[in-house]
Amino acid sequence: MWLPVALKHLNPTVDKRISGTLQMPHPVRFISKIAVIGSEEHCLWAERRGIPNFTAEKLRAFHRNRPVIKRVFKRFNQTLCSKELIRQIPRLLGPALHRMNNFPRVIAGSMEQEMTALKSIVRIRQKRCMHISLPVGHVQLTADQLRHNLVLAMNFIASLCPKGWGNIKGVHIKSSMGPSVDVWSPAGVARPRR
């Protein structure tokens, strides 16, 4: 389920573009492709669960060869890294992961908590257009869980806008194969006919 939000009274070429990161209370997507870069403990945990893992020695074997690094890490949606190795990643791999927008996330707590956190984090970025679209749920969520995610996402986007709800033209909800449904639009605004 996606939440397309139409914006108004913003000039993306002049004004600061809207961007932020939001942690939803319920999982937003299924992430099946996760890699772990870490210490022996984290790599053993990942190996028991069948998750691809890399130690510092395996990373040194890449010799900062950008095409090889890109080919290996292109298969993964997200990457986790232990605290001990996060500062060594730029020295071991160079800027390849950062350029691929796949720089590892630090493992702060337990691995189970990090895996569930990866499924519920949403990045919001406005590009040159006047709308933002972000995922808010999947088909296995209940109606209450989906509503909770929707309200949180709408309020977060409104808080990022300079004029709050005054910058929002309309909010819809869209499933991948279904029609879009209006969730919110300001009262008294006439929709243009097509």
C-alpha cells in the first residue's frame, strides 16, 4: 500500500525540498535481501539463519574494486553492520556503497530488533516534482495497523512542510493493482474535470 501526497505552494527549485526518515509502528514491507557485515558473533547469527554475511577479511579480499563491490552488494536491499566495523567500511570498500545508496545501518541492539526495524523504516524524499509517495503497509496488516501507519505518515509529512497542512493538496491511498482512494483533500476545493 502506497500513500501518494500531492503538494502545493512549494517551488522545488527554490525552496528546500522535503526529506526525512520515519519509523513506522508496524512493518511496511517484506525485505528478503539483507546482508550482514560484522564481527564473528553477528556473522554466526546470520549464518544460522541463512543470511549472507561478510567479515573484515572478506571485505579486504575485494581490494576496493568498485565493479566487484557493486556486483556483490547490488543484490541486497539493506545492509547491517556491527559497531566495530562501521568506521572501517570506507577504508575497506571505498565510496561504492555510499554511491549505491546502500551504506550499512549500525546494529545497535539485538539482531532481531534490527531486522524488524529495517522492515518498518521509510525514507521520504521530494525530488523535482510536487508530490511524495511512500509505502505505508502491505496486505497482511490489519485495518487498525494500516490506519495507525497512515495517520503517522500523514502527520509526519505535514510536520515537514513549511506551512503544515496548508502545503498539502490531497492525500490518496493506492494498492499496487487497485484504484487510488481519496483519504484527505481540503474542504471547498473543486476538482478539475478531465
